[in-house]
Amino acid sequence: MHITLRRLPALAAVLLAACSEPPSAPPPEQPPTVAVLTVRHEPVPLRAELPGRVTALRVAEIRPQVGGVIVRRYFEEGTDVQAGALLYEIGSDSHAARAEQAAAELAIEQAALVNLRIIAERYRRLIESKTVTQQDHDLAQANHEQGLARVKARQAALRTAQIDLQRTRIRAPIAGRIGRSAVTEGALVAGEQAEALARIQQLDPIHVDIVQSSQQLTQLRRQLGSGALQPGKAAVTLLLEDGQPYPHQGTLKFTEMNVDGATGSVTLRASFPNPAKLLVPGMYVRASVEQGMQPDAVLLPRQAVRHNERNEATAWVVGRDGRIEQRALDVIGSHGDGWAARAGLKAGDKVVVEGGSKVAPGAAVTAVEWQGRTAAAPAARPVKG
């Protein structure tokens, strides 16, 4: 393409005009956009997540009360037994013989008592006619009383022998699950021996012993007494060893009044239904105990709460002038997938949930309403006493 000489002056004029124009100014920087949550107060259950250990409701150790040889076992190990169920049978021949001997000795004394009673009655009539001496009369009466005492003693001996005979058949004192048997048929056992033959544990309902520091308990009672907290429902939930929630809710039964001097802790006992026998004695669990109700708490998403260099909880708040300010929070615990706070925020405050990494105190921002959830299921645990 060829440019004619006549057009060169015009082209030069255009280029000179373009170079002489001043450069255009950059557009003004827009303030960053942050997602905010408008604060509102609501009641929140205050829960403590504490370690616990499962214990049986009742435990019975089966021991023989009479000696002898085990001739039969009637239960299957690891099964449920009913109260009064026959568990073991001890050879009863010697005990039956002692019962028969006691019955015979009682019969002898009862026969002798008949004669003594006749003599005593006769002497009572004769003393009125002065036919016998007072000494003979008194002796006859004393012999009769001794005969009565001997009969009572033989009756007691017979009852003892009969009880021992009944005890050769060992029965379950409580209903529950029986463990392994420590003896087999043919084993020689002794009355009231130290070693238990078996153990029965009642597993439904079942207890969980929960440990809490005495300092936390004291602070909780102080808050309840001042009215800062309202009493809770004493509901308890569990997390099993594998992290899965236990499907049944329990109730708090009592708080131990003594503080363990070695650990500075107290024990809380909760009761749980256990129809599937999922909880077994000795199992360690995590218990979430509802200990009170915070009437005016604020629920915040987890990402809305930050911690400073002193590990104090803070949050970014968008002021009325559209600028960021930092607020210190009094966090009482976690609540679902977020936090619950009881001081530091007022109803209507706009807390930054997303975009907080792009701002600093005093910075101007554009606030939009956060679209996420503010709280999940009510499962809170304190992070401070």
C-alpha cells in the first residue's frame, strides 16, 4: 500500500494531536465486599462436653453360701438371665442328711417337752394342796421352760439346715447379663469364698459416670445462683469411642458431693436406656451435659470468630458508617458448627462472616447479607469455665 505525498501532512497532524492529549485517570478503587450476618439474641443451651465411663446399673457377684461340689451349671455364658433363675447346683446329699438329722432332734425334744409339760401342770395343782414342796414345784416349772428353749433351738437348727439345703441350688439375685463361669462341673467350692463363680450385670438402663472439674462446677453454680444462667433440663447425650452419636438421650441423676483430692474433679452420674446393649461396662465415652440455658446468646458461624495473639475471641463488625471495627467476644461454647457468645455484640450488629481476610479495622466495605446457616443442631460445649 502506498501513501501519497499529498496525504503525509494530514497524517502527521493527526499523530501529533494524539500524542499531545493527556492520559485518562484510572477508575476509583471500589471497597471490598463482605458477607455479613445480622445479630439477634436467642436462648441457647449451655452444654459441657466431658469424659465419661460406662458402669452397670447393678452388679451381682455369684458366690456359694455352702460348700460342696458343683454338679451342674444351668446357664449359657454371655446370655441374659432373669432374677431367681437357677444358675448352679451343688451336691446336696450331705446337706439333706443334716436337715433330716435336725428334724429328728427336733422331734425328740418335742416329745420330751410333752412329758415336762405334764409334770409341770401336775406340780402346779399339787402345790395348791401343799402336797409337794415349793422347791419341787419350781424345779418342774424350770424343767418345762428348759424343754421349751431346747425345742426352739432345734427348730432354728432345722431351719438353718433347710436353708443350707436350699442354697445348694444357686439362683440369680438380679436380672441381667451373666458373664463367663469361673468353675465347671466337678469343681469344689466353699461357702462365702473370695472368688466369684460368675458375675451378673444389669445393662438396661445403664449408668455413665462423668467427670467434671470442681472449678467448672463452682462457676456454673455461681452463674445459676446469680441468674446469669437459667437451669437446664439435665439432658445428656453421648459420643461413642468411634465418634458416632449414641441414639438415646440420658438424664442426669446426681452430682457427687466430694471432690477427688488427686484430680480436683467431681463425678456426675447419668442414666441411659440401653435396649440394644450397645453400651457395656468399662467403655469410655464423651458426654455432652446440658447444665443451663443462656437466655440471650448470639449464634455465630465458626468462620466469623477470630482469635488474637492472646487467644481472645474477636469478630469484625460493619459499623453504621460502613467501616470495619473489631469487637471482643465472650464465647460460652460451640453450638452445632458455630459458636455461641453472650457478650460483645448487640442485636442488629452486622458481623463479617466471609471476606474478613481482605479487610482491616477502619476499612470501608460493601456489606451483603450472608446466605449460609447460622446454627446447626443444639450440641454445645464450653470452651472456658
